[in-house]
Amino acid sequence: MAKTQTFGDKSKKVKDTSLNVKVIKGYRTDKGTTKYVTRFVKVADVAQVDKIDISK
């Protein structure tokens, strides 16, 4: 039985051009301590990093 997909077919797939960015946001608790929220977010361009909003 022959393979239906060759290695050449696999390499022609469209690559995702978006970037994975780790966003770290610090916030103060009611006690006055600082806690951090971290998220991985996909962005299309590096200029969009300033516009990312994550919440607790």
C-alpha cells in the first residue's frame, strides 16, 4: 500500500506568521502586595504588543 502524502507535500504547508509573546502584568492586591499574571498571546506584528490587554 502506497503513501498518499509525500515529504514534499508536508513541507509546502502555509506557515503561521504570527508571533507568540509572553505578556506579564503586575497588579496590587488589597493587602498591598504585588502579584503577576502571565499569558502567552499571539500577535500579528510587534507593534501590537502595546495594545494587548489582559485581566486577572
